[in-house]
Amino acid sequence: MRKISFVAIMAIILTASMSCNKSYKADIKTDIDTISYAIGQANGSQLSMYLAQSGIDSTHMADFIKGFNDGAKAAGDQKKAAYYMGLAQGLQMTNGLNTNLFGKDSDKKLSTKNLVAGLVAGVKNDTSVFVPEKIMPQINEMGERIHKESIEKQYKGNKEEGQKFLAEKAKDANVKKLANGVMYKVLKEGNGAIPNDSTAAKVKINYEGKLIDGTVFDSSYERKEPAEMLINQVVPGFGEALRHMPVGSTWEVYIPAEQAYGEREAGKIKPFSTLIFKIELLDIVK
């Protein structure tokens, strides 16, 4: 899964929900609380600069934060503009960070209380709860784990169907096993050289990729042109097959989700999808 760079999404996490005149205290009990506070704190220190660049007088900081919380529509003078800006940023945070963390699970979201508390602490340079430089290296790790847990819950069916499919294939006497659960059936036996990372990083192939329900998601046959690719830059299961294929072979390869895209989504390929590839190894590109 790609890394979730929370700090880098600066434009969508300058967030708050109430007036700076009120007291906000952290209530850190879970990893989500920790992430929420740390994101707010890290970006709170940037808020004054952000408002200045947006043409908002810094004296209206409280109105910016109030706007984020209330979500009311306002327009007109600078005071109302600051409020409306808070509302817009709050909506962007909800649609952005919550999706990155929890996928399509609408029942989960960041802790607004701790997000706002962290933001206000950042504005005030308050490091009594967290020192940003110390806590931020842990945030991506926490986020990756929470994201994976959420995706696993949402796509549990994909994982189970894939495991069932592979279990049935394993019963076929014509299906052979490679490392890490990858399996294959020889459709045509070649007698050429076998590629590997050190002697032949690139191969020329024809291929077709399918889901276990038969949906084709990619095909060089449809494009009527073979593909050239580096065997160490494809999904692990695909590369594992190529490292055992003699040139001239055509295999049908069955790749478990963890050796394919795992919890990632790629076009027609949903998280935890088992993949089927027909691979025809035409040549090793020297």
C-alpha cells in the first residue's frame, strides 16, 4: 500500500472546530486520538501563514476555527470569509483524511475533539502533550495499520472467495506450486532460457489478467502488442512466475492477494483480490 503522508496533505488538514477563546484539552486514549491530535498540532503552527496567504487578517483566527465547527454558510466581510474558510477546510479534511484512513467505512472518522485540540496547540506552540518532531514518525505507521484493518473488514468477502478459489486449484493434479502461495498450470512447455533478476531484468511477454469471476482487467492480446517489463518491478507473484518460466512457455498463473495488490485498489482490481494471469514468455531482453 502506498504510504499515507498525513503531514504532506497540508491543504486539507488545516482544521479546527471552535473558537480559540475556548479551552481545548487533549483526551488521548487510542491511536486514532493520537493521530488526530498530532495532525492538528503539526498544522496549527502553519495556520497564521495560511490565513495571511489567503488574505485573511490574523485577528480573525477565532472566526476561522468557529467556522470549521459550526459549518454554517457565510459570506461577505473578512470575518465571515475566515469562518467560511474554516468550513471548507473541515469538509475537505473529512473527505480526504477519513477516506485515506478508513476507506469506505462511513462509521469511522478522526476524533474532531483531539484534532481541534491539536490544532490549537500547534497555533500556540504548546508541546505539553506531544513534541511534533518526536511523534510524527509514528503517525504513518499507525495510519497504515488502521487503514489496513478497515480495508480488511470491508473486503473480507474478496479475501475469503480468493482463498476458496486457490484451495480448489491446489486439488488439481496439473497445478504446480511456487513460493508464497503462487500456483501455475503449464499450457505450453518452452525449452528456452529462464530469466532472473541478475542476468535478465527485462522480459518480452504477452499476457492477460483476470479476476476469479472472469473479469479481464488488462491484456496485451487486446492491445495486439507484446509488453516489455522488468521482472523486479511487477507484483511479487507475477515476478515469481517469470523467474521459473523457460522462454517459449505459456502458463496460467494463480496469484493470492498478498502476492498481488493486497489491500490496494487498482482500477477493476478491488482490495484483496486473487488474480489469474495467462503469461506467454516470448523472449529475454538482453
